[in-house]
Amino acid sequence: MAIHETEERFGKLRTTMKLNPGERVALCRCMKSADFPFCDGTHKQLECNTGPIIVEALTEPAEEA
């Protein structure tokens, strides 16, 4: 499971996440998730085109495009 830590820096909240190799998480962009910073699907009930950010920790280096 992703480890996350939120701290205040210079008057702003900053969240740091640590993922294990191959782990994948969905992060909230609508700012309405009850499980923030993780997405809980709340965006599906809103009238917006915002979905989650999907972050995956690779097990090998990514190929360049």
C-alpha cells in the first residue's frame, strides 16, 4: 500500500507518496474525495470532465517515446 505523508511547508500543504515497484494508485483531481489525496470516484457525480491521476511505480525504466 502506498505510504503518504502530508505536511505544511511555507503555508501550503504538501503530500509525499512512496510506492512499491509495480504499485498503482489513483489520485484525486476534483478535490472532493472523502479519501483525499486518493480518488474515491466522487468525480463521477460531479458535472465536470475531471478524472483521477493514475500513478504507477514501474519495475523497469520507462521506454522513451
